[in-house]
Amino acid sequence: MTGRLVHTGQVVIDLVMRVPALPPVGGDVLASTTVEQPGGGFNVMAAAARAGADVVYTGGHGTGPRGDLARAALAAEGITVALPPTPGADTGLCVVLVDDSGERTFVTGSGAETAVAGALPRAGAGDVVYVSGYSLLVPAKAEQILAISGGALLVDPGPLVAEIDPALWERTLARTSVLSCNAREARLLSGRTDPADAGRALARMLPGDAVVVVRDGAAGCHVVRDGVAEHVPGVPVEAVDTNGAGDAHCGVLAAELLRGADLTGAAMRANAAAALAVTRAGPATAPTRAEVDALLAR
Ligand code: ADP
């Protein structure tokens, strides 16, 4: 493997509280468990690192206890942190309430992870530069990302894609090599309901040699190359927690493309890794490369 995954997103700390039911306005409930864990861009990076990729985090991180937690988690996955900590600021906090049926609400208080300090580290020609839609919501961050000269942009627009400035989104699409999104986002972006159709429509918005991956839950994903859509079937499993499946899929897709796999092969391994991730409860449940090998050899 030659290139690295250069991750331009943000790692925050998730404060996850499990509650019997989400409280109404003015309500007050007791949580049964409270856990602090790395969130935001962390899960994509962890998935890619476990799949064997050399991963660099270029986002900010603070000097307080949450910054320490973020750095320790990144180090434990073998992920390189490119920037020094931002003095006088701590990493942001996302409060996540999860009820017994798995419904979630989120409130993010941003912090040092959004720091936009000078230019991002140069990407080499063989690098994949991961861009999340969340970063594109911060204009200064988006400009910093679009100024990266080397590397192939892998764009994962995320649920807030409709809120990205349209002109900025156009400029991002013009630079995109791989667009990876779920079926709902593909529908939002293309106006087409069928995920394969949506993928083909999205591919027409990108440079001619760019490819599209539309994640489609248990059905797997659809990949579009040269205008042709191919269905890559999912791996049947007993799903326990589908939260974060897309992150596992995207991280492994990037790792496999960096390894030189073709798009279909990369998507097959991404489906297998995401299938394993949904069999496990909790955060950062992406498997190692060996675990994916074992599943595919079954
Ligand atoms: P997102 O999490 O971004 O909404 P999806 O729900 O489509 O994306 O899930 C991402 C990937 O995870 C799918 O493309 C598929 O490979 C895998 N996956 C999701 N749900 C299941 C499931 N129930 N069984 C097997 N694989 C699944």
C-alpha cells in the first residue's frame, strides 16, 4: 500500500446516555448508563486503520481531557495526528441520548476539532483525501479542503447535505473522485428514488473518471463506473446495531482502494466489514482485515 487516508474531518467526544425514553421538552430523566467515547470522524478512520490503511487525522484537537481522550483513541488505532493541539481549547462534546428502541438525539458543542489552522498537510498523488459533509458546512474548512492539491477526494456527504452551500457543493463535486453515500442521501442529491438510478444520476454530476458508491442497507451497495451501475450484494447477518455501518463501509472502501483493489472488490470487502460491524453493539465496531477474510472464506 503506498498512499495514506488523509482524513479532513473532526473527532469529537460523544457523551452517550442511555435513557428509557427520550425526554419531552422540559422533561428530566435518569440515564441507565453514561459513556464517553470518540465520535465524529473517528469511526471512519478506525475502520480504515483496522483494514490496514495508513491514516492521518488533519482535524483539530484540544488541550483538555477530551483532547487527551481523542488523542489516546487515535493512537490506539495507529492513526497519525497531523496538527499540534490548539492551546486554550478542548475538543468538542456531542451529547447523544439513546432510548431503549435505539432512537437517538444529538446536540454538538463544537470545540478545538473545528480549528482551521493554515494549510492542511500536502496530500501525495497516491493519497485518498476523505471529506465529510460536516466539514463542508464550515466555509473556512471547506476552502482549506478544496485547496488541497494532491490526492483523490472521497466525499461522504452525510445527512446534512441539503444544508451545504450549493456553489460550494458544485465546486466539491468537480473535484470528487469517489462519492460514497447512503440511499437516502443519494435520493436527496439526485431526486431519484431507486438507488442504482440515483447513483447513475450522481455520476453524471462528477468528472468522467469518478465513481459512485450508494450504500443500501442489508442489500449491500451499488457502484457506478463509466455510467454503468453494478449491484454488489450485502452479506447476510443477524443485525444487532446498524448505527455506524456506513462509517465502517466508507473506511474499508477507502482502505481497499488504497491497496489497489478494483471498485467492485473494494465494495465487496466494505459490505463484509459493515456486515460484521452491524452484528456488534457499540461504537467503532469495524472489524480487522483478518476478520473480513474469515467472513468471506465462510
Ligand atoms: P448508512 O449507515 O450510511 O445509512 P447503510 O445503512 O446503507 O448506510 O449501511 C452501510 C452498509 O452496511 C451497507 O452498504 C451494507 O454493506 C451494510 N449493512 C447495513 N445494514 C446491514 C444488514 N442488516 N445486514 C448486512 N449488512 C448491512
